[in-house]
Amino acid sequence: MAKHRYAYFPGCVTSGSAREVQDAMDGIARILDIELLPLNGASCCGAGVMKQANAKLQISLNARTFAMAEAEGLDVLTPCASCQGNMVEDFVSLTDDEQLREEVNEQLEKICGLRFEGTMRMRHLLQVLVEDIGLDVLADKLLNPIDFPVAGYYGAPMQQEGACGDDDAYDPQYFEQVIEVLGGAPVEYEGRTQSVGFPSLLSEEESAMKMTAAVLTEAKKEGAKIMATACPLSHLNLDVYQVEAARVSGQDTDLPVIHLPELVAWALGHDKSRLAQLRTRVLVMGD
Amino acid sequence: MAAVVKVWIDEGCITCDACEDTFPEVFHVTDDTCFIRAEARVDGGYDENRDSKSAVTSEFAAQLEIIEEAADECPVDVIIIAVETEGGEAEPAEESAAEAEEIEPTVVGEAEAPAAAEPVASAASGGLEELMQGERDLLLLIGSQSGNSEAVAADAAKAAPTYGLTARIKMMDEIAIGDLVGVRRVIIICSTWGEGDMPDTAEDLWQAASSSAAPKLPGTSFGVCSLGDTAYEFYCQSGKDWDGWFEKAGATRLLDRIDCDLDYEETSPPWIAEALAHVAAVDEAGNFHADALDDLRALAGPEESSRVAAGAAFDIPQLTQAERQATVRVFRYDPVTGESGHDVWQCALPAHMSVLETLRLLKGTQDGSLTFRDGAPDDPTTGLLVNGRLVLPGRVSISQFARGDEGALNLRIDPLPAYDVIRDLAVDHDSYQRHLAASRPWFRGATRDGAQLDQGVMGMMDAPTAANLHAAQDIASNQLLHSASDTVPHNREYIGPAVLSRLWNRSQDPRISDAGRAALLAVIQGADGVKAEADISSVNRQGRMGAVASANLYAAKRATLQEQHFTGRHGAHVWFFTQTVKLSGTLNETVLAGGTLKMGMLRNLYRGILPRMLLGFTRTGGPIMRDKQSFLIGAGIPVSIGKMPKLVNSPVEDHHEVVALYNAMDGRF
């Protein structure tokens, strides 16, 4: 049996446009002796968007996911900061509001034969790496140091009390600690916990682009050569929409953006060619 | 002469079962306390016998030794035995008798206490001297939101030396739960916030206390003073929670909790005086000496009692913490030269100092030109960004920004992000005020029936509605809240979460007129209203203030989208998102983008977004030809080389359950 076991909630984007995250997660699990038990029946977390239509619906779907993990007796691990933030919010709503919990459980029992008890915990990969696996283990397993300045991007949803483990919600350090132990130079910048407006990427694009540009340009200004993000949803803004962000804001946003799982997996020896290509991108092409 | 034996249970039983084990025919331990059995009582009652003080039947009176043995076994000395002669005089324990008109209880175990023949004061003083020996620490543990608990604690701390106690005041966010282990005496003074919530300063400790790893406190004696407001449903809930927790942790409750309403300044002092006498009666070993209570009360004297009871003015004791080495980085901006940056000071500061006091100190001793908004601790216009956290600087101590108990204090103090900086940390709140004024937020009430009260005819509202409205407007600073949104600095037309939150609450007030509500909703639902908020989670993360406001924003957005029938980009986005999850259980990004953007997808072609997705991870070194999906679909639809989403999602396992939940919770989708 693996040393660490979690119910695995990859998030919709990890199974969709960000499948590179799944590649990296597989590598991390193998190297760090983690068993990721798939929650095959789990549904989308709602990403804070479904809540704009019906909060109780989103909470019910997440309660079902929680109950599935509880049935396995496991905590849930996700590589997505948006999933983490949203699901923790719903977890708190369920545990704090007995009336809501009973109403949701009534439906869960009737429809799924499940019941949410509140015995599991939501964990983001970042928290698992620091709190469960340990930085010392990461240091021991390090094969390919990330030897350049890296800006870690946490995003807003996860950086709230209760959703970020024992890290400081407002002045977090976990990402910087991971970057440092993987051989990189962590870049401190205010924008690391600010939103890039992903929930409104398709509806309030101008604001989202300006928010994206602000994060990227500040990271660059503080010396970052790459950015790693704990949120695959925000990665869409930060990477794919990077040029558009530059056009809307009139600022230089050109910066390679990878995912936290990629940063960790590559440093630990998974997919060496990708790391080599990234290094080439950073060192040869520059900005 | 035959004796009448009376036995009763005083407050503070810890339900340890010792008495029942010794004499089950007389004592019965319940979940909460211990009862004297009906069969053992003359009056046939079944309770603690504290009020009626019924005599035990002659059968059991003859077994006084066993009752005394049970009392001896009691670890908290709450079994009180009184032996009275039939003539109404208490039978002398050793050599004298108690006064006839009132039976003086004798705590067994201390039955050899000085007889009444000797002056009480002098007899007691000898006992008190012994009691006062050794460790006399008292912990005043405060959970406070607005400073009321501190004021009560200050009263207690001031009076503590009179009772031979050395008081130390600790905010709940200054200690770890493990620090309570070994504490002999503690008085908890805690307010309740919102709907039964812990105050911010108590939340972390409560979380720690609620964990399975929380310690037991068998040697601790405690009392709880709870502050609240009867206008709220969960009146004094925080204090009740702590009271229950200490009991469960095995601590000994010395006296009943007091729940104080808004008139706490009148109701808390007598309780504090009584609580101090009780904790003072706990000796170094943790034993409670009930017989010393009267003497301890007398120690305070009528003058002191009345002074404390009257809440007389005195110097509030300083809540002190040791100095720590601090590095303080303060944003500076000179409007004349346009230069900006951070000044750094390294200094030793008392950790209890507030951020505002720190700035005052720097201004007074280091740089008189340092500019910031000064004011009372709860002045809503003084807000700052400290280590990424929006705060009123007069209400947070610098120790709250330390990492770990012995961690270094590194403060980075910046102006609020949503405003133009005037100089250094002083910002111009115009962007908030301008939106507030333009929104015309005033209340236009409807004509309603009133109720005839003593004061005249007044409009009434039911208590739950009033409480909900009150809680939904529980914002410490609207200026602070305005800058909680990460959207505000990037969209100057957006009216912001503070104005929105205020308008939404007002629109939900049942007293408002239809015209007034319509006018407010028009602003909320306009282009610069709630739809302009790009990410509510950025508001939600800012503590209690953010949670209150984000709940309002979500409610406002739901109402807006529903009223506008999910039309436009915002409506389509939410509609297609929710709809696509129902179809497979997971989000289909292709459907979402196509449904929301429609022809706007073509714009993404020439803007470079689709080509960038098409080429995938050239930026990060990923393989260009990620899979073959792109060859299977036509132009104009997002395709899948590199960072491209799936066209069709496979349903999750037991997908029918997801559909059933949708149908049960929301028939619209």
C-alpha cells in the first residue's frame, strides 16, 4: 500500500484542456508514493459559477463528492486551487448550517444512498506536499533543480481561512517553500494571491485581462523568469490569454506559465524533455 | 440529642461518580450533576437538594459516616453536609455550634474548620493566609470583537490583587490551546459576533479547541462571562460554547456562567466580583475552598465591591507582551516628485502594539513626514493593507502578523489597493464615495401599518427579519470592503462590493417602497453593478467582512440573472456552465465557450487566442502535436492540439444521480 492515500479530485479542466496537469500528477504520485484513488462519480465543483445560478445545487453536488470520499475514509486531494476554495466554502456551509445539511442529506440518501458527515477534509496538492509529504522528502527526491527565479501563483479562491491548510491565507509561504526546496528562487510579489478573473473570462473579459496583466507584469517586475500556478483554471488566463492581456492593458506580459504539478514533477525527474524545453525557453529566448 | 442531617450538592459537580460508588442509596450521578435520591430525602424530592435543603431520612442519617466518606471522596468538594440538632441548632462538630437562624454548611474534609465561637474574620484570616501562599495566577482569557470584553477584563484585572490574585490578560489569538494545560484559574470573557459566531480573535483558538487533539484540563477551575445582544437569535452563543467546552475538557466550573446583554456594564461587575472570589478560593494545588468564599468576599470590602460594581473609572491596565524584533516596511509616495518605494525600519517593538500605534511611533520618533490616516481604533477610514490583509490598523496588534510563536515580525504596510494614493499610506476615498453618491442609496419607505407603542405609533418588523438584515450589514468599514474586490482597481466604473452590498440589503428591507426597491435594483443590475464583479472569491476571502459581503453579492447576482432570464454574456455563461455540468457531470469547456461567446469565438481567431491554444505548449516546451483531435473537427470550433478542451465529455459514473440532484434542487436546468 502506498504511504499516502487520497481520494483524487482532478477538477474538470485537468480532465479537459489542462491534461498536462494529469501527466504531472501521475509522475508526482509515482515518485512520492502517493495513491490517488479516483472518485469516478464525482461531478464538477461548480467553480463559483454554478453558485450564481443556485447555491444549493452546487452545495448538493459537492456534498455528494464529499460523501463519496467519506465512504472511502479518505481526504480529498485536488491540484486545482479553484476547486479547493469552492469546495471548502461548501464544506463549511454544510457543517455550519444544520438545516441545510439535513436538507441536502435527505436528497443524498434518497438519490445516492450516501450521507455527508463532515469527516473528510479538502486538501490541495500544495498543502499535501508541505504538510503531509514534507519538504525534506522533496529535497531528497530532487533530481533536476529548477535553477531560475519562479513566481508562485496561488490565486484568490484557495487563499481564505480554512482552505489553505496551515499556511497564512494573506501572506502565504507554502509555494515559496516548495520552489526553494526544488532549487528555484521564489519571487515575492503582491499579485500572487490576487484574482485573474477566471470566473468572468467569458463575460467580463476586459476586467479579467487587466487583472491577468497586473499579476504577470508584477511578477516579471520582481524578477520572475517563469510563473507556476496552483490553479489550472487561472492558467488559462495567464497563459492562453497572455497576449490578449498585453493588448488590453498595454503592458508586457510575456512570461512562461506552467502548473505547480509540472514544476514539482519535472524537478523530481518526471518528463525530463519538458523541463529541458522550458529551460531553453527561459534561458535562450528570454522575455 | 438526635441530629437532623442535611446533604446537598453545590455547583461545580464534575459527575465523577465517586459519591455514587461510595453510597449509591443516597447519591445518583446524572449526566450533568449529582442528585440526592428521593428515597433518602424526607421531602421525597429528587434533585441536588440545593434549594430545599431537605433532611435525609433517619435511616440514612444514622449512616452519616458513609455520607461523610462520600463527601471526602468528592474531588471538587461540592457535597455539603449540615448536621443540626432537633432544637434547630447545629450540632457542634468539635466544640461549638453554628448560629441558630441559619445552618452554616460545612464542607466535609474541612470539617475541623474553626468553630463559630471564634471571630470569623480572624479565623478566616489564618486560613486565607495559607490559601494565599504559592502560585496565585489568574488568566483572564478574552475573545473580543469590539473591545467590550477587554473593558470587562480590565475591571477584573484591576480588582484581582484585592483577592490576592495576579491577573494576566490574554486575547484568545495570543495563546495556543495547549497553553491552557496547567492553568489553575481562568475567567473567560467572550463576546458573540453575528449569528452566534466567535469573534475574530477567538476563532482560531475555538477551531483548535474543537479538534480531537485538544487537551483535557482536569486541574483547571473556570468561570465564563458571555457578552451578547438579545436582538440576535444565538444570544451569547460563543460564551455558551466555551462554557460547554471547558466542562467537557474536565475543568471545574466554579460558578454559573453569566450572559450579559448590551447593558453588560451594569450586569457584569457583580458577577466579576463573585467570580474573583471563587477563583481566589482555589489553592495552589487546584482545590476549591468553599468555606473561604465569604472571607474572600469580605476582603474586597463594600468600597471595592461598589467601585467594581459601579464600573468606576480607573486606568485600564495595559495588555502587554514582550518586545520582539520587528522589520517594518512602509510604502512611501511623494506626490511632488512622483517617487515611490518602501522605507524599512528595524526595531524592537512590544508585540501587543497595534499597527496604528506602530505607525504613530515611527512618525513620532523616526520620520515626521510619514503620512497615514489616523483615528480611533474602529475608524472605518483608517484601513490599510498589512501583509496582504485588509485591516483597520487600530484593531490589530502586530503580533498577529508573526509567523509562529517565536517567529520574526515582518510587517509590510501598504495603502489600500482600490484608491489613488495621496501621500504614503493616505488614500483618497473618492472612488468609493463617488459611486455611493451616484447610486442614490437612500431609503424610500413604503406606507405601512404601525403598531401603537408607549412611544407612539411605530413601524414594526419581526425579529428574525431584523436580525438577518442587521447581520447582512455587519461591515466594519465600507472603505475597506470597497478595496476587497480585485476587480475594483481595474474597472473604475464598477461600483464595488461595498456599495453593492449596501444597496442589496436596502432593497431587501421589507419596509422599502416598490419605487425605492426598483431604483436600487436598477443600479445593482446595471452594467456597472454586480455583473461587473469579475471574481467574488476575492471579496469572500477577506474574513468575516468579506463573507458577509460575498453572500450579498451572490444573492444579488442570482436575482439579477434570474430576472434577466439568463440573457447576455453573463446569463449565458452561468446558464451554459450549469447546463453542461448536468449533461455529463463535468464541465465541457467547448460547450461553455461556444454557448457564451457564440460568434465572439471568431474574434478569438484573429486575436491569437485560438491559434495559441491550437499550438499548445510552445511556451512551456510541450509537444505541439498533442493528439489527433484537431483533425476530427471543423473550423470555428475549439480544437485540440495542445491546450484544447474535449468536444464531448464522457458522463461520470452514476451520472443519473447528478441529474436527479439537479431535478430535485433546480428544475430550470
